[in-house]
Amino acid sequence: MKLKGPDLFVPLGAVAAAMLVFGVFCAALGVNPLGVYASLWKAGFGSWYSWQNTLVRASPLLLCGLCTALPARAGIIVIGNEGAVVVGGLGAITAGLSTAQMPSLVSLTFMVLAAMLCGGLWIAFSVALQHYRGVSAVISGLLLNYLAIALMNQLIEGPLRDPSSFNSPATFPLPLDHRLGFFSGTHVHHGLLFGVIGCLVAWFLVERTTFGFSMKVAGGNVRTAKLVGLPVGRLVVMAGFLGGACAGIAGMVEVAAVHGRGNESLNAGYGYTGILVAFLARQSPLGVMLFSVLVGGLVAGSGMLQRAHDLPDATITVLEGTLFLFILLSDTVYGRLKIPGGKANAVAA
Amino acid sequence: MKPPDIEAVGITKTFGALKAVDNVSLHLPPGVFHALLGENGAGKSTLVKCLMGFYPADQGVVKVNGEPLRVGSPKEARRHGIGMVFQHFTLVPSMTVAENLVLARPDLPMVIDWKAERVRLAEFLKQAPFHVDPDSRISTLSAGQKQKVEILKELYLETRFLILDEPTSVLTPQEADEVLGLLRRMVDRGELSVLLITHKFREVFAFCDGVTVLRRGKQAGAGRTADLDSARMAEMMMGEARAERKVGKTRSPGGPVLYLDGIGAVGDSGVEAVKEVRLTVREGEIVGIAGVSGNGQRELLEAIAGQREMTAGAITVDGERHLPTREMLLQHRFFILPEEPLRNASAPRMSVAENIAFRLFDRPPFQKFGFLLDRKAIADFGREMIRKFSVRPPEGELAIGDLSGGNVQRAILARELSSGKVRVLVAANPCFGLDFKAVDFIHDQLLQARNDGAAVLLISEDLDELLELADRIFVMSEGKLVFETTPEAADLALIGRQMAGQRV
Ligand SMILES: Nc1ncnc2c1ncn2[C@@H]1O[C@H](COP(=O)(O)OP(=O)(O)OP(=O)(O)O)[C@@H](O)[C@H]1O
Ligand SMILES: [Mg+2]
């Protein structure tokens, strides 16, 4: 499917509407909404420095967005992204620490592979539960998130704990040269590359390969997919695996580029925000690129809201929530709007 | 309340570059039974959706009792007593008849007083033309009963101008006569006007006062039924007289190809819907399965198509076990044409060309290097099939869900018949809702496949179709094959009794 007019207008309209409601919310808190908008803009996109902040936030979002967007093309709603990020990060740090003696590139490769495997299996499991056992992937994904966080706490306070990390438990650190570097002259780490490449590969997979086509048939109508003999179960589980693998890499990037070790910050909410990104992008991998940057900018601006307007840190969560509400609402509008280049609602003749 | 006087003046409606309805005018004084005819894709559904205010017309006005109707407002139309039964069912399957009727009311209060509603409903049902148990769940009703409930719903909402979009394509002729006859009586009593879209001339002559004919969006003719005959109407519809059928049976059947070995399947409600169906279809033979809808035909087809679990039995093709995997479908050259192709055999949001490629996309020339999709090859193949099977509009990039019902059927038929030489073809009600030209076309295609040596299993509720095409006919009743005959030896009264489940 090509990106058509409404694919862009509708989500951008939802963003605008959410911003408006958010402004009212700020006004109710006694803060001038215009000032808030200005701060958000400045913090996210106002200067090269803030662009760098935005890109740092965008890199895990790119991968977490794919975690929902890829299975969605096969017709499955995945919201277990956060859990996949966490187990991906845990897999990565475990692989990184056990290959600490090996050359840096080898170790990093193992970390990526371990992260993909852990995140992938995590989501594939949840999708398989839905397909073969009738347990909604939404429910199991949500529960698996808690399980992943519990597993993380267990590991970083138990077997993986670095005894010298007193007040906030963490694993042993990765050797310094076993971490992801930065683009020269910036504080944007190479994790961004994983995200961008991930989106491009995902786009290629969906739009240009027979596998992606099969996925779309299954997502478009399961009955038809069965009629033409496609292995629906294998397809959806595979789509779940690929999505989860992306989220897993996001966890690896957090470990290997941002924190240098495994700690509680693995559970920083990028997974949840990734769901928002995927819905804004209408589950299109290229759209994920666009909206990761937009949402990354908002996330980057959250600190600024506190400093400049004395608003609590969680304020940005309110904005994200509002945004989500509007994008879900806009789905009911989608297709009914008369937008040039758009098509009317598909009413069966 | 009297039926309203409806007048449409110069209605035009375009979708992109396509003029689906082009300057059509129509005047329906109170108390008429009028037919709207036209080939598939002529714009009938689009025109009535404009009348209903479901689509805003690009040009033209709809006048109700002389007053222009506010455009794009189905609610306003409903206020004037205009109501419509759509081409597809709109009832909520998991709810009962009563719930469906009550919940359709536009002025529904926040809290429903079910007791009062039930009293009202009982009163309504007492004087209603058909009888349906208000407590039965929609999903347990047959197509004919569902159609009655759709119409009852409109009457319950005090519709005085009833638009019916091909209400009888899912009904047996007897059911259709019953439903239309009762409506005709209401029209005669001056309680109702009806605008009927249909492809069946028989119904037009039996029930309608006048006709309007559309061809490719334009008004191609109109007149009083009394002044017309079917040849003249066919000519108005197609712009040419009905062609002679070209394909006849040119060979006699050969050896066995398809063997259904005691197939069993369970229906949606958990009861056994298909019981030990056993039959053989030979090379160059069409075997028909007749029956009233709801006797397990749908479940049988779904079991054969891999859309429903087979609880017993097996399928064999040329002596080999057949399973609905991609490899076997291809190897056995096994193709299926289910009913309601939009729901059962297409991905509505994907394009026509993509839908046509579903059987072949993962092998050369559509697939390159083992994994790449050649989108140009798909587009080219789509264009060729669209031309060969006259799908309209001839645009492969259009979402298949935007085609008219008949054209979806053509596109799916193109895929199933052109993805390789056919060895086995299973079709279910392939002509539901098609105009006579398309029906002739599809019948020709089925006969052609038969003459080319395919084993064809044709499940149909249209007995005339089976008598014309099949070499042997089975009757299916309550999930079992209860009777076998040939068209030559067929005793219609006996078949009818077998279909109704009366053993002799
Ligand atoms: N929503 C839509 N978007 C684009 N094209 C449409 C849409 N709805 C209908 N069309 C096109 O308009 C034309 C008329 O369609 P319509 O459904 O009115 O035909 P019809 O006369 O009801 O045919 P049928 O007998 O097959 O139901 C068709 O070519 C169809 O493809
Ligand atoms: Mg129609």
C-alpha cells in the first residue's frame, strides 16, 4: 500500500487535536499553553543540540514502533513491546558480559543476536498463544510485560548483580570498547543506525518480498489466506518474532549505547511509546520513521517542561495518552473524510 | 402515514475518475412498486445510496414530497420514512431478532425499558407480514429468515419508502415470491412504496409496476412493466440483445478425480453440520449439490477449502491425499470459488491486481531470486485478467472492496480459473447477485473447465442452474447427501421434497 493522502493527514490532524486538548490541560494547570508549545518545540527541534536529543530518543522508538507495526500487517495487535525491550536488553547484557574477552565487534554481534532472539521469542510466544490457543495477544502481551520486568529485577538484584552497585542495583558494566559509539561531533549514538536500517528493511520486507505479501494477505483476510493455502500460523508467529526482535534490539541499544550495563532504566517506557508511534504511523514502516522523530521530540521536551514551567515530568505522559486517544478516535473517521487523493469508505457494493 | 413522494432530479455521483451515476432522474409517486435494473457495476447501489442520503450526490437533488432533502444525511431520509435493506446483511449475528429490531431505533433512550419494548414489539409483530420468532438468535437463522428480519426491521422503523438492494439473491424462488408477494400486498393497500433492485426479470414482471434501467451510470430506459418484455429489458440493460449461449457439453465424463471420503464438519454453533459426505467427481464432469441454504453446504465448502476443520474423512485427488496447503493446491491444480467472494476469497483493502495474484505470487515470474516480489509482473497479469474477464472499472490498483458485487466475483473467478490448468474446481453459488450476462459468462466458464477435463463440484441453491449445468445432482439436507439423480431423470417434485427433508 502506498502512503496516500489520508495516511498522513489523519494522524497529523490527530496530533494537532491532541495538542489543542493538551493546551487546555496546561491552561487548567495555570500555565500558558503557548509557552508550553514553544518550549516543546525548542526542546525537541529548536536547535542542532535539541535535534540530537530528539534523535537519541527516536532510536529506540523506531525499533519499538516496528514491534507493533510488523505484526499489525499480519493482522495481530501486539502491545508487549516493553517486555520485549526488557528481555532483549537482558539477553544483550548477558551475551555482552559472557563475551567480554572477545573482540569488540564479535561481542557486539552476539549482543545483537541474543537481543533479537530474546525479544523475538517473547513476542512470538504471545502471538502463538493467540493463534493456537485463542488467548488475545493484547492480554498476554500486557501480562508478559510484567513478567519481563519481574525477571529483570530478579536478574539484576540476583545472579547478574554487580556488588559495587549499592543504591540502584545493576549488572556489571560492559567493557568501554564493547559499547556502541557516537556519530562524530554529536551525542547521537550508533543505535540510531539500527533503527533506521530496521525501518528500511521492514519496509522492504513488507512491500517488496513474497513473505511480506503473504503477511498482508493473512492480515487482510485470514479466510482468504487459508483458501489459497498460506500457512497462517507460521506467518503470524514469524511476524511476531520479527517485531519482537526489533524491540529486542532497542533493549540492546539502551544497554550498549546509553547505560553500558543492565539496570532498571531498561524499563523506561520506550516500548509503550512505540505502540503510539506505530498507530500514528498507521503501521507503515516508513511512517514509523517520521513519527518516531516527532514523538522523540516530545519525549525530549519533557524535561524542559519541568524546568521552564514547573510542570511535573509526567505531563508528557498526559500528552502521549491524549495523542493515543485521538489517533484511535481518528480511525473511526478515517475513510469517511473527503480528502483529495483519499478514497471513500469501502462499502461493499 | 402515507408513503412519501420521491423525486430524484439529475443525480450524478463520481468516484475518482469514474462516473458511477450520471445524470439520472427518477419519480416515484406514493404507492408504487418500482424496479431498478442494470448490469453489475451499472450504479444501482450507488444511486439508491444517494437517495438514502448515504452518499452526498455530486449534482442533483432528491425531493421528498416536493421539498429538497438535505444532502448526506441518512437520518433525515429516515425521518421522512425512507429506509433501505442493503445488499449484505447488517444484523448483529450474536443478538436476537427482538434485540436487533429494538436497537435499530434511532430514538433509543439511554436505558432501555425492555418490558415496554417487548410489548410494543409483540404488537408490531402481530400485524407484521412475516412471522419470525423474536427470541431466536440471528446466527441461527437461514438466509431467507434473515432477509425477512431485515425487512421487518425497516417496517418496525416505520419505513414507508422501502429500498431493497437485491434482497432475493440469497433467497430461493419460493422464499422470494413469499417476501415480495407480502410487500406487494402492502403496496396495494397504499401503506408502502418499494424500489427493488434485482437481476431477476421474473420478479420484475410478477411484482413491479414500472422499471428504470441503468447502463454504465446513465439512464438507459424506463417504462411500465406492462409495456415491456424481457428481451426488450435485456436490450436496455446491455445495449444489445442477449447473446446465444456458446458453450455446450462436448464430452462425456472420464475416470474419477476428486473423491470426498466421508467428510464431517462442525458448524459455528458447535453442532455437527456436515455428516459423512461421500462422493466422487470424474474428469470432465460437473457434480451438483442442491439444497436449501443452511443445510451444511457452507460448512462443507469451508472444510474443503481449509477454512474450517474437518472432523472426519479425507479428500483425495487422483488417488492422492489432498490437504489445503499451498504445495498441494498447486500440485493437484485445485481451485475454489466460494460464495460471497469479498468475505471469503479476497482481501478487501488490497488491490484488484494483488487479489488476482494470490494463487501465484510466490512463484516465477511473480517471484524473483526466491524471495522478491515482482510488482510489475503482478500489475501486468492483473491488467490482462481484468481485460479477459471484463472486470469494471478496468483499474488494477483499485481496492477490490470498492468494486461492485458482480465485478468482485469476476476478479476472483479470473484468479481461480487462470492460475494454471484446472484439475479440480469447487464452486458455491457462483452466480449470486450477478446480472444475466455475467451469469452466462460464468456458466460458460464452468462448462469450459468441464470440457477441458476438470472435475467440477458445484454447490448451488439455484436448482435451475444445476439442472442446466450438472451431469449428476445430489441433494443435501441436514448435513447429509440424501438423494442422487441426473438432470435428465430429475423429478422436480421429488427433489423439492428431498430438499425440504421429507423422506419418502
Ligand atoms: N466506494 C467506492 N469507491 C470507488 N468506486 C466505487 C465505490 N462504490 C462503487 N464504486 C464503483 O461504482 C460503480 C457502480 O457501483 P455499484 O455498486 O453502484 O454497482 P451496482 O449497479 O450496484 O452493481 P451490482 O449489481 O454488481 O451490485 C462500480 O464500477 C464500482 O466499482
Ligand atoms: Mg449493487
